[in-house]
Amino acid sequence: MNPFKNRLGLLVTALLLPGCASFNEVATVLATPFVIVGAVLGIVKVPTPSTPALRMDRNLSSPLCVDHNYAASCRQGPITDVPQVVTVLASPEALSERQGSFIAAKLVQLASPERQPRVLVLHDAELDTDQMTAVGKLVRLINDNFRVDSLTFGADGIKSEDAAALADTYSALFLVQPTGALKQVMVLESLRAYPGGLIVMGRDMAAPGDSTEALTALTGTQLVAEGASEDCEGQPAHHAVTLDLMISDGLPELERQLELGGRLDAVTLTSEAHLSAGRALSNVVTHAPACADASAPQAASLIFAVNRAGLGG
């Protein structure tokens, strides 16, 4: 090889590469006309970067973050350092478009310790049109900030080994049943083998039935009382939900509340969940103005988070 070419190539490389912190910066330098022409003539040797490409944390890009420019809060990484199971007693329809992607992202961050989790939405294949609309909305909200896929299960549920294998691709999983209790007990039991962050979401998830015991084992929550729809003189009960700061940090103070109508189950944490640092992450106040003499649905919280390892899953 021509010694002149070799020496000149080393000189140019030495001048160009100091301070290049990533492959992207190296690529930018190499895009200059001088280097391109030099490479074509064989004078300049194209360098191989010694450091990997710089991985930037993904910013949360929900409409609320964009509108209010809450940059510091919206760039937060994981909220937890261990996988958690998060129970949300609400349908995705309860999340407004404006707040929805922000809250959905916070739920993912609360469940998974990964900085850039890939998310899977798992739901029954037999949902009706309204339920599918709610699931579609959730997928769209999550997609504002994370890569998300959806997967259905049939009457046979899902096998434990298949649930465990999902962790190879997905570090956060939403199990969604927008309305009605989930009847496939096997699904709940199988998901105990999934080691990643898990969000169990549905308005009637805790409704009593065959799956109640399996839901308690999976989430660390147990039913205290089944909510009832109050409807007196055409005025249904509604629930004012104040979100814990862990979820709502970054939201304007007036937007840290959700309004829910209809029934709401009352759920508490099991003693095992308390021991594994389980906590309630919202406060619910139920109002039934026209039903002063009636027993309004009892509810203390809407969202619960429990360390998965503490549940012995």
C-alpha cells in the first residue's frame, strides 16, 4: 500500500474523530465533502467507530406533555426498579384523549423497570364492538410513547409457557377486559409465569365469580364489595378519582382527577401484597346526589401497584 496514503489517512482520522461521542457523530463527520472525495480516491480510510451508537431515552410525547411543555416530568424513566403488577379498576374509555397517553405511559413506567419497554396488549378474542373500541383506544394511547403490539386469546386461554415466553419480547403487558369480569381463569393463572411488568385493566375486573381467586393471586388485590350502579331519578352516581403524585407528576394540578360514572368495585390489598410493598395509588370519593338515603358504592382506590416478586408468582 502507498505509505503516503496510509499516513495521510491516519492524520485525517486523528483530526476528525476526537470528541465524536457516538456513531451518529462519526457519520456526520464522514458526510463532509472532503472525506467523501478522499474515501473515493483511496486517500482517507473510513473509520470504524469504537463506541456504540448513543441510545437516547425516549421522551413521552403525549398531547398533554406537548401542550404544557412539562419537559422534566415527561422525560422521566421507570418509576420502579422491579417488575410490578398494577391493577386499574377502570375501562380505557375512562382516560380522556388529552390525558390518556400520559397516564398510559405512567402505568407502563410504574409496571416495568426497563427504560424503553416494548408493550403488549392482551385481550379476549370475543369482545364486543364497544369493548374492542376501548381496547383500540388504549393501544393508540400507548403507541404515543412506546412500541406496542396486541394479541388475543380464545376460550382455551393461554398456556403458562407461552406467557413466560412473552417476556423475551415484551417487558410490559396490559391484560385488558374493558367491561365485565374476565371469565378465563387459566389466563390469570398463566400470567403468573410472566415475569415482566403487568397492568391488569378493566372496570369490572374484580367482580365476584370463578376468576376472583385467580385475580387475587395474580394482583395481590381482593374484592371487598361489588359496586352497584346508583340511579335515582335519572341521576347516576359518579366517582371523583384523585391520582397519586407518582402517576400524576407532570399533570397540571386541576387535571390530576378523573371522573367515573356507574359502578365501581371496592378492592383492598391482601396482607401478602402489603408485605411486598404494595400500595394504593389513587383516592376515590363517590357521589350520589339524588341517593342520599341509599348506600353508595364503596371504593377507596382505583389503582394498586404490587411488587411481583412479593406475590410468589
